[in-house]
Amino acid sequence: MNPDDWECFLHYLGCLLEDGSIWCDEAVNDPVHPPKFVSCKVSHLSDEQFDSQISIASTFIRKLQTDTVDNSIRCPYLATIEIERRRHLRGKGNDNDLMDGIVQYFC
């Protein structure tokens, strides 16, 4: 419903990759030291399952980028970077795709 909801995307990606990143045991009410929702462990999924799930997330984000008319939202572009980060954590990252995501974010 809100294409710029970063926390929602992180929960979505955490569920897809089953990496436990949605479970945070830190205090949520500390504005100085907010919980680290992006701290995640490498997913236990097989390579084929990981590739399939990350492909689903990438397709979803591409659709979100094309369907959103407001160019000021950041989440879809940050999401592209996060997907590439997760690929790198898995040892499947592509430096060019990561740099492309960063450039698109700033454009």
C-alpha cells in the first residue's frame, strides 16, 4: 500500500529468504540506538531456493518501480541495493549490479 515503507520491505525480504532478520531482540523504544533490522544471517535455503526467492523479490521491486509515479520515494531503489547486498552475503553478488543500484538510487 505504501511503496516507500522500508521496514515492510525488510520484513518481506526476511520472510522470503527465511533468514531470521525480522526477529529483533533489541529495544525498539531507544531513538538513539534503534534496532538493527538489517542484521541478518546467511539464509539456510539451498542455492536454487535462494535464487528463486531473490528473483521473486527483484521482480516485485522492478514492478514497484514501474508502477510508482512519485519519483521522490526511496524504498524501491534502496531495496535493489539491499537485494544485491544479500546476494553478496550469499557469495552470488555482482559488483556491477550493486553499483548500478547505487547509481539509480542517487539519480
